[in-house]
Amino acid sequence: MLFMKNRVIYLLMISVTSTLFASMSEIRLGGRFSGWGQVTAYGSNPMNLGGRYIPSMEAEISPQFDTELAGNCYASLSSDYTDELVYSKQVKPYRMWIRYTTPRFESRLGLQKINFGPAKILRSLMWFDWLDPKDPLQFTEGLYGLRLRYDFQNNANVWIWGLYGNDGPKGWETLPAKNKMPEIGGRVQHPVGNGELAFSTHHRTVNTIGEGTAETRIGLDGMWDIGIGAWFESTLVYADLEGDGLNWQSFLTLGADYSIPLGTGLNVMIEHMMLAVGSSPFGDQNNSNVSAFSISYPLGIMDRLSFFSYYHWDSDIPFHFLSWQRTYDQWGIYISGYQTSKANDTPMVDEGAVAMGNQGIQLMVIFNH
């Protein structure tokens, strides 16, 4: 049933966009290919090869209407210590939306990316995406929905969104939304001093036994320039799950960055996240603390060296990631190495990759056309 529901959404979007293509004045074809090779130590998959191609078509229908269609085609081949090869592949939509815009208003309908918040690595507001700081492509799946945004003259803005027909959990979620139940939410962002403050909320029905369980989350975030860049993100989630009574989740991220005038400019960033799950807001039944540190230094016009590290205080697990990138007009080359004290279940890139071992290296080549 879930497959049939999504297939109906695909066919509806394709039908609408195909009808509009007949009146298009400009069509732009493009795409991005990325290929990678990964070697890990002390992990379940010592070697992995993979590739992803995202073909895209952007079209202007009128001065107010435009659309984008993009696919996600990937395949990977990995080995394990038993000398068996594991092959996986998939082709599916990546972006598929229609947009109406005026100087201050935007309406976007279809398969799209929705994300917000100032945090860079430890994101309390990772509600709808799967962005990975290790991934140079910043690849993330889209969501089916309608998003409205209005910008005021003082740079304040209001968002309203509705989601429907999305599989599985999103962002920090552990349980998916109930089938055939819409999700709704919104965000208000307003200038405050030398920065901005925003309030967000989202409501959905969690897929549990019976009629499901209502879940409400609220978020507050802000960012200011006070000589250094400073920001925070916070989220509070409530769902009456009964059972163990751990109905509240809370996330708080504090962060800052500064560009040191050294050579071509050395950017330093730190973040700290506090997580809690309990029977009351900010409860102390299950607490976690994670800290992150990153530096980035341009070696020239085409080269950049980056490093980030995070440390999980409760499990005493550090993770270090070093990368070098060279960028041309259409090509990009990325070489990354990582080390941790424990095998990590997080893939180096999204689907099509394998879990990391304690240490390893990855080469990625990107071509844009």
C-alpha cells in the first residue's frame, strides 16, 4: 500500500509537470556524477566502491513559475572478510517540485529539501533532512509536501509547511509518521539586534499501535555576530508513548566560530550538544553530551584543507575526520581520512555506502555538467 501511495504521488507530479513543459520558454539540463572508493580497517566491509548520478532538468514556465525534476541513481559494490561481494543499486526521484514566486512570496509543491537552523555539525533542528558533515556533496533525501514562505521588508520571514506520503523516520525521529496522516508545521524568523531569532513547530501522528500517537515538537534558535559568530538551537519533543513513560526529548546546541587572520584565513568552529530523554522536559533519566571542533583553511583558489572532530562524553568515543579538496570549474576531488576508537555505524555518504571501521580513507571524484 505504501508503494502504491508513493507511485500515485510520482505519477501525479509527472503528469502536472509534463503538462506544464509544453509552455516552457527555457529548459536547462544538467547533472552531477560522484564516484568513490573507500578502504576501512577493523570494520565489517574493508573495501567499497560506489557511484551516484543525479540528472536534473530545470525549466522556467513563466516569470512566476518554475520547476525541477531530478533523479537519484546509485550503485555500490563492497567486500567483507569472507571475500563475498555485496552489490546494491537503486533508481528513484530526488527532487520533483513546482514553484511559484513573487518578490516576497514563495510556494513550492512536491519532492523538496526542507532544512533550517544555524548549527553546522551537531544540529538540534535536524527535523527533516539527513545532512552529514562528512559528505562533501551534502546529499539528503527530499520530502513530499507543500512549503510556503513570505519575506517581510525588515528581513523577517514566515514559513508554513504540510507533509504527506513520506516513508520512514526523518532527521532525529526514531518512529515514522502514521500512513495517510498529514504533518503540519511552521517557522517564524525575526531580526533581533545584530542577528536573528526564530521559533519553529511541527505536529504529526506517530505510527504506533491503534490510532497512532500525537507528537508535537517546538524549536527555538538564534544567531548573532558579536565579533565572533554565536548561535544556539534547541528542540523540545512530546509524544504520549505510555509504556516506559519517556515521553519527552530535548536537544540543545551551542556554537561559535571565528576567522583568524592567519595566511588566507583560518576558520575555527566549536559546538556542544546536550540531549535528554525523560518523563518531564529536560529530564535527567537519559542524558548525553557531544562536543565538536572544526578548522578550515584555504590553501589557494582551488584547494581547501578541513578537519573536524567530535567527542561523545558518555560513551567516551572520539571521532576525527581530515579532508582535502580541490575544485575546478566542473570537477571536484576529495580525499578524506578518519579515525575513531570504535567502529562507527554511520556511512561515509548516504545510501549506497557502507559502515565505517575504526579508521580508513576515502577518495571521491565529482563531475558537474
